[in-house]
Amino acid sequence: MSDLQRTLRELHRELVDAPRLDPDDRAMLETVLGDIRAKLNQPAGTGVDDTSTAPGEALEASAIRLEAGHPGLAGALRALVDALSKAGI
């Protein structure tokens, strides 16, 4: 299992453990995670839609918003941003 996959699993665990997370934040995070999983599952050489906001940017913005109320989740988001950057996503 790659570092990115481990980080995605950790973030998923943090989401499950954050029951008081704002529904809009939860929905956005789940959407971004789904987008990341879809990109990771694309065969090499297929076109990638680069017209949307980069996942790392959306995750970093979420980490900033969640820092005070959900520090574990914010840390997991930042770890994922780092792993995405290392993977070139």
C-alpha cells in the first residue's frame, strides 16, 4: 500500500470519528476524496480534467477552516495534501 493510500485511509477514519463536523464540510470532503480516488484509479495516459480546482487546494482550505474544532481531521487533511503533492496530483 502506498503512502497516499495509507493517508487516504487515515483521513477516512478521521471523518468517521468527527460526528460533529458541519454537513457542508463533510459533503465537500467526501466529494474531494471521491475525486482523488477516481484520479488514482484512472489508467495511465488517460485524459484528466484539469478544469476543476486542484484537490490539494480544496483540502488545504478545509484544513484551515477545521483547525480549531477538528485538529485531528485538519492534520489528516494536511498529510493528504502533502501526499498528493508528492504523487504529482
